[in-house]
Amino acid sequence: MRLPEAFFLSKEIDLGLKDHDQEMGELHNEMAMVGGEKPKQFRVGKVNVEWKPYVDQWKTMRQDLLPQAIASYLLPWQLSPEQMATINSFADKDNTEDYIKSISILIMELPEFQLV
């Protein structure tokens, strides 16, 4: 669920297998040790994103209206007030551009967005 963060913030996120997963039990450990070796970890590469047109679309809007407006733009239904409050609490509020980017990425990380 963190792929938007990897792509849009140009971070490398380790997508390796979990070391221990209670639900998978021993079968999971056997699959992870193919040929007696642990599988090599996979990393998402970096992507250059041109944010300017997207940010320009939103930067004239009042900051208190941005989360709901961006959510309405990205999702075909409204998020609950609790979800919006949680998203807003994790948003980067250093400046308007970072706020727009972080709100957008946080919404894209939601299962609701990824299942659309």
C-alpha cells in the first residue's frame, strides 16, 4: 500500500518478504527459503514526477478545504470525517506545495483508492 509513496516521493521502499508471518506458519518459511537461501530483496526504483501542473491546480484553494477537495478529485466517494482527520494529521504542513503532495499521496495509499 506504500507504492504511491515510493513512486511520487522518489523513495526506495524495501518490499522483501516478512521474516515472520503467523498466518502463513511454516509454509511461508519454506517458500522463503527456496534452494536453502533467502530470496533477494526487491526495491522499487525512483521515478521523476512533474508535480507543478498538479500543485498549481490546488494552490489557490484555502488550505482547510484542500483535503476534502483532493479526496473528492481522487476518489469516486467521500471519505469519513475520521479518515480525513487522520490523513490531515499525517500531512506535511511545511508549505502549501508539500501539503498538497502529502495529502494526495496519503489518499493514494488508502485501500479505497487502490481498489478503484
